[in-house]
Amino acid sequence: MEPWRTAIVEASDGRIRLRGQDVASLMTDRTFTDTIFLLHRSRLPTPNERAMFDAILSSVADHGAGAPSCAAARLAISGNRSSVSAAIAAGILAVGDEHGGAGSGCMEMIAAGVERARRQSISVEQSAAHTVNEHRAAGKRVAGLGHRVHTNDPRTPVLFDLARRHGLAGDGIRFMQAVHAEVVKQVKPMALNVDGALAAVLYDMEFAPVFARLIFIIGRVAGLTAEVMEELTRERPMRIRIPVAFDGDGGGTSSESE
């Protein structure tokens, strides 16, 4: 049988190395954020990159028990008190295109927009206008904009300000802000949400689009553990009751994103 191939972890008796770094050294001299960055980029972050990662992880850690991932985790532990792992898994499975996953699509949009600006020798702002026009013509929503709670997402300016302060801001942030301005001008005022903000920052930090979804999951797991623990220790089993009304006509459905 062929052995599995990996460049992530080397483990043998008395020895563990993550991407070539001794785990004991990481435990004593580095932070958990450093280790996350190392695992995904095969190098340790600079202090500025670490600060940016810390901010992103905090920004997505939790958004209340009503968020789909948190609600799913609480519902699962309410009915299955013996498995916190099942409840956490249920929460993770609720993450998708409509909840916590828009950042990946947003990064792809940013990459295409910035590339068009370079290819056509136009400004990032002009390319952003083209992007919004294309979305409107196709009847598609622009990723990274709008929020069911916030008219102004308080996390977005913090992430952008930190990126500028730490020398990590680039065309990704410029493009996303220009897209936001175009949507406000052409459609209506709406928030540039945390998915759009972290997508812009991660693009400028040269991460692949899928990582926007991965970092949301990494950060949200922390919140899910707290939600599950609160449900387990403060509430009765099976206390979550979802009102159900029979509709024989089989009406349509609607969705909201966090």
C-alpha cells in the first residue's frame, strides 16, 4: 500500500514538527495564530500578519445564537446531549454560500476585477463599476455586501484600518471599497460586510479564495464551542421548539445571509 503523502506534519517517537517547526518551540515561543498561519502558508507570519489574522479570527468568532451555524449547533446539542462533537459538526455544516462562505466568491470577484484593471489599463474604480454593471445585468447579488442586522458592519472599518496600519492594504481593499461605492450609488445603501472585508484583506495577503471560507470556520468553531456549552449547562434538553404551520399549498422559500 502506498503511504499517504503530506508536507504538513512530521511525527515520530518524541518528535513533532509542523511545516518544519518543532511543536515544543511553537508552544513556548509562538501563538496559536502563528501556528494557523504556518499550517496554511508553510512559514511563520510577520508581526503585522499575525495582528491581521488575530483580528479576522475575532471578527468571525460569533454573531449570536440566531446565526445559522450557532442555531444548528444549539439545536443538535439540545436533542443529543451526549455528543458535543456532533453539535459542533452540525454548526460547521451550516456554513455555506449564504452563511460564512461569501468571502470565497468575493475573493474570486476581486481577483477578476483587479486583473481586468491591469489587463485593460483602467483604474480599479473603473473595473469595479464594470463589475457592478455586470452583476446588475445578470440579476446577481454582489458578494460581500448587505447584512440582515447591520446597516454598517462595525467589523469592516476595523479590518481595513488595521490592514493599512500594518502595511497590508492593496488593490483588494481598493477594489472592494469601489464596488461598495458603486452599489450604493446605483442600487441602494447597504453594508460592506465582514465577508467582503476579510475577502479584500486576504486577497491583499495573497491567500487563495477558498481560505476565506476556511478562516471563517476556524474562527467560528471557537464561538460554536461556547454556544454549545451554554446550551448544555443552562438550558433543558429538547427545549428548542420550532413553530411549524402546515401549508398544503407548498409555498416558496426564502433565505437570508448573516
